[in-house]
Amino acid sequence: MSGTWKISRKSFLKGSGAALALPWLEAMSPSAYAKDQHPKKKRLVMGVYGLGWYAEDFFPKEKGSNYTPPHNIKPIEKYRDKLTIVQGLTNSSGGHASIVKVLACTPFAQGQKLFSVDQLVAEKFGKETRFPSLNFSAKGTFNISWNRAGVPQRAITNCEQMFDLLFKPSDNRTKEAEFKEQESILDGLVDEADRLSRRLGKADRQKLDLYLYSVREAEKEIQRQRLWMAKPKPTAERPFKKAPDSKKYFENMSGMYKLMSL
């Protein structure tokens, strides 16, 4: 439905000497008149805290909404009515390495292809925003996000870099030159992969197809970013006076949460 066009419930399609009553349309709904013409896009944030939580300070002892907030929940007590704390979920063992599969909801197994839920959401709703998804990592390039082909999504570990990506105006000429260079590289990769595919067996062709999936996704992303180039980035003040030190875990993590709130 258009964000601005509203019509009466008594509207007709009028032709030469005839009129046809319209069926019920969303644009006739009274609520359509009250809707924000530019509704704010909802965001989904998924986080993994690699150091873990002390359960006694995180999970309430009481069931239901009338609970006494534990130590780690007290800072967000004012959001109680919008907060749901779920416990009792588990994933099969795999030691610390199993954390990379937490968003894929998959038991730990070496060599298994993953597809994480954040990327499933990005596939469905990502076209509504400049970036389908953004991956932060407070320490190293630790991957918990995997696309449909099982390829890990690169994580940004520097708060300044993330802020510039979100809010710093782009030089469209420079950006277009970068896009053309990237397209040239991707075209070369596809041509080389086609030649290689003719000499491979079935199992290797399947692996190559997964690789080409990532190439096609990169091509789509270039086209997406071209469309967004015409739309200015939003403006915001830096949420930190001094850029967090990416080598300091807690300082970097705090800066990333501040960026998420913008």
C-alpha cells in the first residue's frame, strides 16, 4: 500500500456509462489514515557473549513476569514490560568451538554447513535497509553469522570503521569506480569457475557451486549499494569522544553497543 494514498470505502471504478464498486482494500481501513507515512524500520539484534554468564545473576528465581530482577537484569529493569527472559535452551556439546554455531541452532559437528537465523532474517527483510545485516565483533574476526551457502560473514571489529560505514557521506564517483573494479574481478572469477567446472567431478562441482553462490551474492550487493547511493546517509554524532581501542575487549564492546543504539 502506498504510504500517502488513501481512498474512501465508497470509491468506484468509473468507466464510460458504468461504475464498479471496489472490494475492501487496505487503503480504506481507518487505521491506514493514522499510520506513520515513514514508519521506522524495526531492527533485530543478536549477540553472543563469549565469556558466558553466571546463571544466578542472570536468570530470575521466580517464574512469570512478577520476578525479582537478578544483578545482571537490574540495569534494564525499566524495560521489564518489553523484556522476556528465556531459559532452559541448550545446544549439544562441542566445547568453546560450538559457539560459532549458536545462531544456526545446529548441534556441533566438524565440517557441517551452517545457515544462521540472522541471515535468514536478512534475506527476507534486508532489502528495506541500506545494509541487509551488519556484523560486529569485539575481539578478532570471530564468526557466528553464516549465509545460506555456509559462508561466514565478515565481522567489523573497529568502532570508527563501523560509524563511518553507517554515517560518513560517500564520494559517489569513487564508490562507482570501486564497484566497477569489483564487478570486473567478479566477472573474471565466474569465467574461470565455468572453465574449471567442466573438469570437475560431481562432489567438487557442488563445492564450486557454493563458492559461486557467494560471488552472485556479492554481485547483488553491488547493485543494491548502487541504488542506495542516491539516498544520503543519516547523520549522527559519534557516541564516544575517543574511539574505543579495538584491542581492549570490554571497551570495544561498549562502543559497539552505543553504535547499535543510534
